[in-house]
Amino acid sequence: MKKILLLLMLTLCCMTGRSQEGNNVDTHVAVTDVQDANTFAVIISNEHYKHEVPVPFALNDGAVFKRYLVKTLGVPEKNIKFVPDASLNDMNYNLKWLENVINVKDGEARAIVYYSGHGMPDEESKKAYLLPVDGYSTEPTSGLSTESFYKRLGAMKSRQTLVLLDACFSGAKREGGMMQSARGVAIKAKKDAPSGNMVVFSATESGQTAYPLKEKEHGLFTYYILESLQQNGGCITLGELSDRVMKLVDQTSVIENEKKQTPTIVSSPGAADWRNWQFAPKRAKRYETMEKPQVANSNVTTPSNSPTTVAQPATTVAQPATQPKQKRSFLRRTQ
């Protein structure tokens, strides 16, 4: 009898361990045997800011999203630029690369742009900006306006362009509180309309905060995108994914944060069929257990009055060899 009870306990422990591992989107990943050579992506993950507080888990967001592009959707590594802790030059350089490769494909390729980091509003114009790690939340010219961002992407000759933004543009910080530019008041930034054949899926409505899901070490919005791809082996439409992510993010935020976070999706006139856009044509049924991705810390000084996050040694990605180096002396002229 004791032996039977012991065997039952061991079996339950093993099942619990497998269940927990199966829920880990970082390490339990669906792997496809189909290659998607006509998808190109830029992933920008800004966590360690020079002049603002860090964005918790932004590097992990980008590293795991890249893993899903490669493993679950079959996008070749050479088709992806992963840019951790990007300066404004880094952001512009890699967006230019995307424009070049998409245009040379002349309508055959699709583009995916993922951003995790601070967004910021201009208090006067109410325009929205993506904030590089060397930017100032109080100085709009140090950021990349979503107006310019969408205009560039909309002009590309892409079959489909999908933009995923795990950021808010109210002046709020991911861990709570407000950035300097917001002066303690949430700002409703103007919504810029996408053009071309483009869809923008954002983490929040105007004026809301994009929260983290701390126990999963991801942004709340990013986590449910990854979980959706994991559970469906990548074979999910954008309509199905957006419906699921919107519902789960809103529910979880109310329970965890006692505040709403409602993701939004906006499409251009040329993307009327966006709900049918398929992430992968074939479901990846084989799963692999992998080590947690680790991303290099950049040479960014965290403000002394800001909370710190610990970055891990790099093992997965490197900046392109031809990428321009930051000129720290030039950047500091605006101080």
C-alpha cells in the first residue's frame, strides 16, 4: 500500500512539473518544420533608459517574441533584426533595413514590427512618440513620432504590415506612476491612422497604462500574445488572436491592478481583411523545452533615483555588424 501511495505521489509531482513547464511561454515552445522566407521583422525592446526609469521585462518581451517568430512561425533568423535597448539612430537604421528588404520584394513579403518600451505624449501637441533609450520624455524631438513611424511603414510595398506596440502613450510608467513629461496627469495622445496595408495592435486605449505581468516576467499585452501563439502552434488568425488578447488583458488587469487595460487594434483602409491574416499556415504540433532567453545589457546608465532591473549575459542575439555606433558625446549635448 505504501509503495502504491508513493508511486501516486511521484506521478502527481511529475504531472504538476510538466503542467507548470507547459504553461511557461518562455521555455515551452511550439516548433514548426515550415520555413516562412517572406516574413521580415524588426523587434525593438527598450528596457534600460538613460534618463527615465527602466521598463521591466522589455528585453525578455523582445527575446521571447523573436523565439516565437523563429521557432513557431518559421521566420529565418537572417530575416529578423532584434534591437535591445535601441537609441534613436538604432531604431531608424533598422527600420530603414526593413523598408529596403520589403520594397525589393515588391509586394511578396509581409512585415512585422514589435516594440516594447516607453511611449510618451507631447503635452502641447498631444502627439505620441516611441522613446529610445537615450531619449527624454520631456523632449519630443528625442523620440520617434508614431505619425512618422506609421507613414514610413505604410509606404512600404508589403503584402501585410503588422505593428505590435507594448507601450502606452499617456505618460504612465509600466510599473506605475508617471513619467516626467506627464507631470502626474495621464495625457490622451492623438491616435495616428495607419496607411498602406497595415494593422496596429496596441497594448492600451488612450490614457491607460500598459502594465507588466510580474510573475510571468513580461508585459501583460505581450504575455497573452505569446501564450496565444504557444497554445495554437502559431496557426491563428489576427482576428482570433486580437479577440483573445483583448479579453484576457482587460480581465487580468482589473484583477491584478484594479485598473482597466484595454488593447486596441486599428487598420488602414487597405487592410480590410485583417481579421483573416494568418500567422502560420500550418500548426506546429511539436514542442521543445528550451533555456530561458538571455539578452545582453547595453551600456546605459540607469538614473540614480530609478528602480533597477538586472539584465543577463547575452547568448542569443547580436547587433548587426554594420550598425552605427552611438556617439555618447553627441547625445549628451542635449543635457
